[in-house]
Amino acid sequence: MQAEIGSEVLREVRLMRSELQNLAGRLDAWENVVRTLDKKKKNHVRREQYELAKKRREEGLLPLPEKSILGFRDQRLLPRTKQWADTGMRFAAADQPENFLVWLVHQWNCCTYLRKPVTFSGSSFRIWNGHTRYAYGSRDLMHYTERKNVIQLFRNPGEHDDFRKRPWWDWVHGVFYKVFAAMVDLGLDKAPERFLRYMKLTCGGFGGFEVYTDVCWDFNESLENMNKMFKRVGTDIQIILRSMHKGLRVRGRESPVMIP
């Protein structure tokens, strides 16, 4: 009798153990399902947060035009031109022309469009042409050679012609000059002499900076007059080019210089 009872109890215990194992298996399965759902939920929340952060970062930025960016007169920049000019006057009051040029080029290239108009890869700039990008070295783009402290005099008409056709002068005329004109309206003529000189030289012929009597700085001046002017303002021109080059090389939207 006792043997039968013991056998029955043993059978019940085994049955309970089997049920508990099944229950544990089901619980493990549910735990995996819950963990998977929780992971998917976290990923979904993370994607939403990323999209929201991206939207905030891109708020107010402009799509790149389907035009060659350096020669394109983008009318959408007009509201920004006034803002840039206002900030430029703060740099003028502090007599910081180099920092202003670095800041302005960075603002245009990194903080205006959804994608940078000018990127840098390897040893050359990549310029947006409306559909793709084309490569330009620093010298070919803006006549900038880092190892030089002054502009080298032209040795022949070919070098002079190359200088006159540097693509960056299109940006100077289309973007910088508008900022310069807005700053003139804000009283730029009262800025320190050095700041005003740098701004006029950057403008090229539009600045009207008289280097010698009746000889004004212009990207399109004759070879003889340019070489003559380089002897007086060549160092200034090199500093200007170095500042704009530095602004183009900056990555990210954080300002590379302190605003006065």
C-alpha cells in the first residue's frame, strides 16, 4: 500500500516538474518577446529623437541650388546678408578683418545650406556645380599658396590671365560684395583704417581702394599695374586669401572664431 502511495506521489512530482519546466520555457519565451519589443520601442524612440534633432539642426537651411554655386546670385541669401553685415560691424568695431572673413566664409559654407557648397577631400576643394562636384586646388580656386607670405609677382601673361579667372572672385562679387554694401549702409566708413582697407581689397574693383594715385585695386587690372600694386598690398592680399581659405576648411557649424 505504501509502495503504491509512494509511486503515485513520485508520479505527481514528476508531472509537476514537467509542468514547471514547460511554464519556465513559456516564461522565457515571453521574456524574449518582451525584450525584443522593448528593444524595438527603444530603437523607434531613438530614431524619432534623431529625426527631431536633425530637423532642428536643418531648420531654416536652404537646399543647394541647381546652379554652379560660386557664380549663382542666390536671392534667398538677402535676409542673411543683413544679419552677416550686422555681425560684421561688430568685427569692424574690434578691428578684426581676418576673423570676420573667416567667420563669414564659414557661415556661408557651413551654416546656410543643407549641404556644404564647398567641401574638402584629399588635397582639393569640391565645388557644387548644380548636380555634382568638381575639384579645385587652393591656388586654382583663389590663388592661395600657403607657403607664401606675399603674393608672387606675375612672370608672364598666362599667370596674370589665370589670376583674373580664379573662380572664387565670382563668390566675392556675388556674396561678399553684398555684405560689404550692407555694411557701408551701416557706417563702415567709420571703421578702423585697416579693417576698411581689407574689406575694400577683398571686394576687388567694386571696393574702389586706391593703391596708387588713380590706380585702384581690381582683379581685372593690367599685369603691369597688378605687379606694381602687389608690391604695396601683396601682404594684405595674402592675409585676406588665407582667412577665406581657413573659413572654407572649417568642419561643422560651430564658429571657428569668437564674435566680438
